[in-house]
Amino acid sequence: MLETGELNISEITKRSGLSHSSAARHLEYLKKSGILSEKRFNRIRIFRVEKGNPRVGVLARFLADWRVLEEAPYPEAYN
């Protein structure tokens, strides 16, 4: 969601592989933490990352570092 800006819950479940109920539970926690905000259009729920929240900055840096580690070759000891 950091790259896309906004996603509805159906798109989040499709991209994450989570069930609707599991995704909804996680999204509610992130919303209560101030990491996400939600807009509603009738039954459609759109979630957006609150980029002004300091926690989002920490998570963004963590994910960037994680991606670097995923792409790095493993030392022989781990093979």
C-alpha cells in the first residue's frame, strides 16, 4: 500500500492471500494504530497509509531493508 496509496479490502485480500475476515482484523488494528485511515463509500472500504504517522516511516524503512536482504546472496554458511 505504500506504493499504491489506496486499496479496497478486496484488492488487499487478493494481493496478500489473506481471508476477508483476517484482512479486516489486521486492517482494523492498523487503523487503530493510526497507520491506516479508512474511507467508506456505501459498503466499499478504502484504506490509505497515513504517511505523516512516524510509525509508517519506521515500517517503510524496515520493508526497504527487508527487500535488500531478500535480494542479497546468502553466505555459504546458510546454504
